[in-house]
Amino acid sequence: MTPLIILLTLLVLVVLLFLLTRSVRAGRLVVLRPLTSYEGLAGQVGRAIESGRQLHLTLGQASLVGTANPTSISAVAVLDHLAKDGCANGTPPLITVGEGTLLPLAQANIQHALAEAGRSGDFDLSLTQFVAHDTDPFAYGAGVAAVLQQQRVASNIMVGRFGPELVLMVEAANRQAIDQVVGTDDPTALAIATAVTDNVLIGEELFATSAYLEGSPSQIASLQLQDILRWVVVLFILGAAVYQLV
Amino acid sequence: MKLKQSIAIFTAVFFGLLTLVALLFNVSGLSSVILGWASFLAAIALILGVMNLLLVHLTRLFKEQNLYSGVLVLSILGVFAAAVLDGLTGSNSVNALFNWVQAPLEAALASLLAVFLLLAGVQLLKRQHTGWAVLFSVTAVVMLLGQALLTSRLLPAGLRQPVNQIVEFVQNVVVTAGLRGLLIGVALGTLLLSLRLLMGVERPYNK
């Protein structure tokens, strides 16, 4: 019985998503909540171009094959946006990954962005670097810290799944006085990120990235459905609490 | 080009739905076959990753004479040679390398985390002069001191219970409430992103 209930719930959500997408496409005005982290993110490419240095983006250690793959897919949405902007302006970002499956995805994104900008010949293997496998978080942290210390980096953007090793990377960036944006869904990494930068994409904000950066109707509709579901959960929790008290 | 994109979308949506149905209705054979294929692809991606690491650092070694890259290239080749020798002679040199080099280095890095975290806390107070920054630091100090005092004999017996209550309140009520809020938000985000992937609306692979 339970699988059928889950399937039914998913179907209802798909229908709601479809209806909301249609309504956004029809021109219904949607105002997204202002998020300071996105403003920080948006300014990074401009700063990199002005300083003549590269923007560094690391995608974390969540495998596309594992259960945390939505985190990596959200991180790739950030890469997509930054790669388009950077490649169009002749400063493609430097990408590091901490998991094998993220490497082909990162390379495809950079190649696509360069091709769209008419600069296919600028593709260089060192633009996308594999640092360590997900079983070696400290090797990954130390590897990214070395990249930040050795390369001419203007901004450091870290989006995806991280653990306590995040502190090695943010500390290396701090020593170089590099601007940072951190987006993750891991509570330990979030605690570290909050201490070192004001630009933090906290948990679900990372999943809302594509709607804020690209703003296609389906992405905005998805964000609205997420808000509706959040209110349903809040009301359910409040109802359960009141029921327990009575 | 359009045909290539359509094939990618069809493959992703088909296998996504197939895995969902297999997991929901407990068709373990089917889901394990698909996950086996995915794991195989992940292993290939890892090999490609290591080759990328080697090529990037070889380029840096010869073009920029980067010493660190040289050490990394030598390490990769050394461990590879040790693994081949292990296969031929039955020795255990890769494990020895891991135990004598990698494990101590990782332990050293792990022990540095506490120092870096402390520095991060101090930097937060320097950077932000807000109530939230003070609350963050005070909570960190209270938790650290509380835990340390509770495990030592310095704390008088009369104070042990109130300190324990404060530490437990912060851990069980404040931290747990925050964590659950965060996890509910992440779960909702994950659910909707997964739905968009299954509907073929979100296409990170379509480049």
C-alpha cells in the first residue's frame, strides 16, 4: 500500500508543478525573496574580470551515483551560470572536483560555455581538475587549498557537499584575502562557512540556485511548490504539537 | 544535435523512472543491476580523474617547473609501481605506504581542524560586530567549556547538574531544532529537484 501512496503523492506533485509552470509561463508575476548570497555570487565574475585573475569553483565530493547527487546537480547549476559569464568575457573559471563522476560534467560545461562564446580553442585540460576521491576528504581539502595558494585566484566559490575538510579550503582562501561564497547542505560545513564568510547558501538555498540564476518558468514554479510544501510541513508540525498538548 | 539531446533525455528519464519503480516495489534484482552499471561508470570516471590529475600536474611540472607537482607525479607513479610489484610478488607495500604516509598526514590535518575552527571563530568576531556573531562565539565557548568541565574534576559537585542541563538544553533543543529545520528544507529541495530530473525538465547532462 505504501508504494502506491508514495507514487500517488509524486503524481500530485508533478501535476502541481505542471500547473504552476503553466501559470508562470502565462505571465503571472512572481517575486523571489531577496537572498544576499546570490548578490555575492553574481558579483564574483565581474570582480575576477576586473582583477585579471581567475575565479575558482569547487564542486564538493557528492557522487552523481550516490544519494547526495541533487546537491551536486545544484552545484553544477552554479557552474553553468559562472562558466557562461566567465567564458563570454575571456576568463573561464578554474574548476576543481572531489569526486570522479563530477569531472566529465564539469568538463562538458566548460567546453559548452566556451563553444557558445566562440572560444572552443581556449579549452585547456587544467581548467577542470580532479583533486581527490570522495573517500579522501582531507586530501581533497588540502589539494584545493594548494590550488588556492598556487594559482592566481580572484574569488573562491565552494558549492556542493563538504564536510569538516571545508575549513582547510576556507582558511587557505582567507590567508590569500580571497572573497568567498560557500553553499552546502552539510550542517558541519555550514557551521564552518558561517564563521568565515557572510556569503553562505544555507541548505535549501543551494537547491534554489537555478531559479535565482536562470529564472526559467519551471524552476520558479518548483521554488513556489517548495514554499507551499514548506508551509504544509510547518502546519503539520504545529498541528501535531497542539494535538500533543491537548 | 537535437537527436543527441533527445537520446540523453530519454535515457535519463527512462532509467530514473525504472529505478524509482524498482525501489518502490522492491524489485531488488532490477535496481541492483542499474546501480551496478552506475557504479561501473563511476569507477571509469575515477580512472579518468586520476589520469586528469596526472596530466595536469605533468604539464605544470614541465611548463612551470612546479616542485609540488613534481612530488605529486612521483607519488602517483611510485604508488602505481608499488601496486604492480604487490601483484607480482605478493608483498604488501601499498598498505605500508598508506599506514606510514597517508594515515599520519590525514591525522595531522584532522588535528589542525580544531585550530582552524578557533581561528575562524576569532575572525568572525573581528569581521562582524553583531549580536549573532557574539551569540555564535558565546555558544561555542559555553559548549566547549561545559564539555571540558563535565569530563574534568575541576567542577564542584553542586555545579555539575546545572552545567549539564545547560549543555544538554543547547544540544538537544536548540541544535536539534535547527538541524531538523535545515534537513526538512534540504529534503524538500531534493524532492523537487529529483522530480524535475525525472520529468526531464532539469538537464545537467545535456551539454
